[in-house]
Amino acid sequence: MAEALASNIHVPGFLLGERKPPRTRPDYITMGSEDEAIEYVRAFGAGWAKTPGAVAWLRDTSPQMPKPKRGGGVH
């Protein structure tokens, strides 16, 4: 988990449904960014959802992180 979070801290929030991806895809992707997390969840989120216990494991092992402050942008 520590290694995964070091790569992209934004992924768990999207996988756990705490954050909603924007309706449109990002124009570009920066490694470790929210854009990368959105694309990861688009590509692999269904696999997480279909794997028994995967999301529960993520919820149990993910550290509680403060939710990022978001302006009037895409939710």
C-alpha cells in the first residue's frame, strides 16, 4: 500500500467512491496526478469492484487522508 500511495495518492479516493471522476477525460496525464488516478480507475475500477473483498481491503488498509479542497471546477 505504501508503494502504491507513493506512486499516486489520489487513486483510493476514486476507487472508494469518496471522489467522483469528471465526466470528461483529462486532456493529458501527469504521473502521480489526479489525472493519472482518473485514468487508472477508468481502466481498472471494474476489476476492483468485481474482485470479492478488494474494495473492503482498500478501505481497511488505506490511511485516512484529508479530502483535497476543490474549487468550482469539475466534480
